[in-house]
Amino acid sequence: MNIAFFLLPKNDVVAVTLDSTLRQTLERMEYHRFTAIPVIGKDGVYVATVTEGDLLWYMKNSGGRVTFENASKFLLKDVPLKMNIKPVSIDADMEDLISLAKVQNFVPVVDDMGRFIGIVRRSQIIEYCERFVTRDVSVPKN
């Protein structure tokens, strides 16, 4: 099955750029109730995924320099990102997608040039797999 069937297109994905402020990033995550969102470069290339933990650890380790009140003065590009959320190519097979979904809430999808084109949510992959598990596999009675 082609993974494009599961794709949530980039226009429907909540994402930020490296030039987003911490405040913008936090507000987007809070408003949409997400714990992680993709980071997209100005050229449309998938850069990474930022998590709540990345932001909180950055603030904690700033020595009080970064607070919620002044978060609009700091850019996302200065935040070390701990998670290595890997993308897949739009041409990837389901095995690749399932393998990444085991350890990621969503899988970013890129084109041949590395440009971000959307995500596949883990919940969609689980629903896909559920169809195989819940099939009637009982042996017919004679």
C-alpha cells in the first residue's frame, strides 16, 4: 500500500520554522494540544521535530535567562533538539513507516528533495494494522 494514502498534507499540519520564537512554538503546541511538531526550513525542507521536553529543558538549563514571560525573545534555532525524529520518503514502503511509528508519534514525509510534504500519524498506522488483526481468522467448521 502506498503511504500517500495516510498522508496528512503539510497545509493541515501544525509546524514551525527555525526562526519561530519559543513563545510562538509553545503557543502553537498548547493551542493544538500537541507534544511535538515538525520544524520546517525556509526552503520547505524538513529540519527536525521539536518536543515540549526540548523547550522545557532549554528553559530549565538557561539559568533563569529564559522564562515564559520573555520566551518571545528567543528563537527555536537556539534550542537543542533531543529527539531524532526521522522522516520517510513518499516512496517508502509500509514496513519503513511502521518501523518508525513504533518510536514516533508521527512520521514526517518528504519528497525526493527532502521537502516536507506532510505527516503520517501513528494512530492511522495502528488503525491500518488493526484491520489485519481483527479479521475473522477462525477455521471454518465442517
